Amino acid sequence: MNGSGPKTAVEWLASVAPDPDACRWEWERNPLGVALLPAGRRWDVLILPGELGHPALDVLLRLVDRPGPVLADFGDARLGFFVPPGTAARWLGTGVRGAGQGTWIVVPYPGRISGGVRWLVPPDGSGTLTDPALLELAMHEAAAQIAREGREGREGRD
């Protein structure tokens, strides 16, 4: 799917719904501005704790012009990175949850502010997803950065 912007992003996201037309209709009229969409069709979602997810996103943004879509939940406690389908079933990693085939996620309408869940990197409708290998690299770099900052903080107290 080509194009960019909220309209094509809506089409891309809604295409995974059992009834895309009904999904779009409800989504556009839902006062919360969210839809429940199935993972595992066009994308999976890897869910990282916010303290790792934010620095990992910073690293990703230095590595690529545009990663795939990224969601943040209430209070930024968790970040969800959209990755290729099947990734969640193969992912091995402590503290990372996967939403793949058979799971559903709450997705805000692109381009609108919703209560709680928000896009940090909104979809552009092109189908761009985050490369799992790059996400893993970004997570390792972020974890190393967090460990360095922790050591420096402890050394400053001694």
C-alpha cells in the first residue's frame, strides 16, 4: 500500500479487522478514538517496558529514518513496536511481551488524540514495520546505556 497520512494509515490499520468498513465506522465515531484490532495478520507488536522502550526508540531513530509504528500506553509504562507478522511467536527475551496471532490490541485512530494510548510513531499507511533485528540491536544499546547511567549514579553517591 502506498501513500501517507492519516487516511491511508486508517485504511492500512482497518484492513486487519474482521469487517474493515464496520471498524472504520465505529472508530471514527467512538468518543475514545480507539479500536480493538487483531495482531498477527499484517503485523505483530512487541511490548517493552517504558524504561527500556523509550531509550530503544531513541536508538532506532538514530539508525533509520522511520521505524514502524510505535504505541505508548497509559503513562508511557509500555511501548508497542509494530514488527512483521510471526515475530512475536519467535521472540525470546526477558521482559518483552508479544502480541501476535490470536491476540488483540487497542489502537488509537491515527492523527487524533485519544485517552491513554497514543502514537509515538504513527503509521503512515505504507506498511513500514520495525525490523526485529534492528529493534534487538536498539534494545541492547539502550540496556547498555541504562547500565552505564546506573553505574555512574552509584559512583556519584560513593
